[in-house]
Amino acid sequence: MERFELGCVFFSNDLRVYDNLCLVSAAKECKTLACVYLETKDDLKQQFGINESDLRRQFRSQSLCALDTELKRFGQRIDRLVVKSKADICSFIDEFNPNVIYRSWQPRQSANNYWEAIKKAYPAIDFKEEFTSTLFDESQLPFESNHFPATFSKFRRAVEHLAIKDPVACPSSLPPPVGKPKHWQIKFKPADCLFAGGEREGKKHLHDYFKGQHASSYKQTRNALDGWKNSTKFSVWLSNGCLSVRQTFHSLKKYELVAGASESTYWIYFELLWREYFQWYAKTYPSTLTKFSGLSNRSPKTFFNPQRFKKWCSANTPFPLVNACMSQLNAEGYMSNRGRQIVASCLVNELSLDWRYGAAYFAQKLIDYDFASNWGNWQYIAGVGTDPRGGRHFNLSKQRAVYDPNFTFINSWQGEKCDQYLDSADIVDWPITRV
Ligand SMILES: Cc1cc2nc3c(=O)[nH]c(=O)nc-3n(C[C@H](O)[C@H](O)[C@H](O)COP(=O)(O)OP(=O)(O)OC[C@H]3O[C@@H](n4cnc5c(N)ncnc54)[C@H](O)[C@@H]3O)c2cc1C
């Protein structure tokens, strides 16, 4: 039933038409519709000097172009609104005067602040928020938000048997657009990238992954430092919402029907639950996710040392395995989960650096950057999140022996090519003499 003259969908981390509850509701409820991508100025830029990498920008731009193409099949289009302050959203609202605005919930606090601010400023507008990036609805969670499980294991045990809804189909039609198309140009320097953005590419990847037998050996291969099918690579399309997590889960279930359920297929679900955990964790603790002391009451005994940080970023530490992982990140915009744990542990423990700079560097480089997963995992390793063991310190020699016994990974990323020394001066600023 069309209740609203004009609706507006604010797109952000949900760049798809399939399993998109905002679009489905807008299709039912609105006579005309504006689809707008909100490009919010990254709030981390000021704090940490983050400039997203060309690879990340390219992937997002491709995803946006692909969404525009999909929407055109429905006679719709996506407009882009660059948001530097609340005033930019207000001038858009004042120009179009929508009766209802839909958006997907997202973990980033700055985006939520905008949302709350415009809700207050426009009491006559209906604001509707959907959870499109989680497996469960908020109402399904068997705990109150002030009793969020203290550890991942408790969270997993509480939710893993809950029913997961089927993805919702694409709407059969969409209301026509309003206003003249705003000319927007996608600016990026085309770069060589392992991943192509967009809903179709995401679906194709999902299909290709489950076409083979890789899911049946996932548990044995998932920790590898390299290799296309050793882990799923779903994170890349999940992070922008080109794929929905429910759609991913249902593809896994279909695979199990044909190939059989196994410990490996369960483990893919287990990892999706880690993702789920960090989404709800971010929702529960919005202001602590980028805080140095995190959830704990004490700050770690680490600091910011520009020289060490630069060495870590540029793959030039005295640790070949760390260098190889960082070279891979810098070149491909991707790093395995094992690699991420190793380099994060090294930054915190061997280099004694403030974990937030590492998280910020990941935010700049990772194509699959996801606010909740990234900052949540970094907190976990730095020991300021919910890790019951109070942080992780990976023994670099043991990690090398187990995950790169023949130095294949280190050699392929030239990890040995590095400076033997971490600092050029000692603790009281005397230059270190090298012989
Ligand atoms: C320091 C650090 C930073 C990280 N930053 C991000 C990030 O910005 N974005 C991101 O998506 N993941 C992040 N992760 C989690 C994890 O490393 C990646 O999701 C995973 O490596 C992506 O590759 P994959 O899709 O092949 O994973 P797979 O091993 O195939 O896992 C399947 C899916 O489960 C989810 N998943 C797996 N492990 C985790 C985890 N530890 N936390 C949350 N979700 C998980 C992902 O959605 C992933 O696609 C980070 C981990 C660490 C240790």
C-alpha cells in the first residue's frame, strides 16, 4: 500500500538490490523514490590521517556503478551525496521534502550521529531503519543490550541455534525517481585489483566458491597465509553489502544439502558468527570501539613512535613474516586472517605501538574494511576488548615455522628484504651505532 508521496533510501553499507529490506519497504510504501548514496567524510581521517587507498576507492566505486546499473533495470538510479556535515543532508532534505527515509543500520558512530541529528531536526518525517548487515534481527537476540555476552564463546552459544531468516527477494518494481539525475563522476585511478566490486561480482564469487569442494576442506585450509580458495574471501563483498550475510549463509546451507554438512562447513558459519559478534559489539559499545583503553579501565603500555610505525606500514621491520604480510596488504588490499593476527600482535607486542594506528592503517588499506570487524579484532588482540585472555601475543618464530615452513610466502613477498634495526636512536635518544 503506497502511503508516502515521496520516499528516500539512504544507501551506505548495503550496495545491492537483493535481500535489501529498505528497498523492499520503499517499493511497497512510496509513490516516488530517491535512491541516494551517502558518502560521509570519514571521521577517522582527522584523528589518524587516514586516506583510503586507490584499491579500496576503486572497489567501492565499482560497487556503486554496479548498483546504479541494477537500479536502472527498475527505471531507478542512484544519486550521490557527499556529506561533510549535517547541513549537507539537511539541504538535500529541504530540496526534496521526503515523507519517509529508510536506511540500513551501520556500526560507524559518525553515521549514526547524523541519523539521530536529522531525526531530531525533521520530526514530521518517518525514519525507518533496517538491519541488513546481520544474520539476526535485534529482536531475536536472547539478551538485553546491557547484558551483552562478555566473550565471543558466550555470544556464540547464545545465538548459534537461532533461526536465520531467508533473504528477501528483489522488489518486482520500484517507484519512479524524483528530480533530475545529479551528474556524478566516479573518480579513481584504475588499479590492478584481485577483486571486482558490485552485486553481480559478489554473487558470481559466491557461486564459484560453492561450485567447487573448497567449503568441505575450509577448516584445514582457512589459516593459510595465501591462496585464493583457502578461505572464502566473502568479506570483500560483505563489507560494502554487495552480498548480504543471510544470502551467504543460505548458499552455505544449500551447499551442505548437496555436498554434506561437515566440521568445515560448520566452521564457515562459526566465522560468520565472529562477524556477527563484532556487529552487535559495535552496536552495544559505540563510543569505545576506537578508544585507546577500549572496554577496559586502563590504557595499554604502548605509545606512538612514528619511525617504528612507518617501518611496520612499509614492510621494513626486522621480522620477515610481518614484512611479507604487510607487502601483501600494500599490494593487494587483502591479507589472510592469520596474517592480520600476526602483524597486529607484532605492532602491539614487539613494536610496543598504540594499536589504534594499526587499526587505522588497516582501515586505509583493506578492501574488505569493516568498521566493526576491524576495530573489534584490533581491540581483541591489544587486550582492550572482550578477549578473556587479555590480548594475544603470537610467537613470530613459531608462526613462521607452522604457516610458512619453507619460506615460500616470505620469499614471494620479499619479506627478508628489510632493515635489521627497529630504531635509529636508543631510549635516551643516542644514535645507535651499527657495525
Ligand atoms: C586485526 C584484524 C583486523 C580485521 N579487520 C577486518 C575488516 O576490516 N573487515 C573484515 O571483514 N574482517 C576483518 N578481520 C577479520 C578476518 O581477518 C577477515 O574477515 C577475513 O580474513 C576475511 O577473509 P575471508 O573472507 O577469506 O575469511 P574466511 O576465513 O573465509 O571467513 C568467512 C567470513 O567470516 C567472517 N570472519 C572471519 N573471521 C572473522 C573475524 N575474526 N572477525 C570478524 N569476521 C570474521 C568474514 O565475514 C569472512 O568473510 C580482521 C581480523 C583481524 C585479526
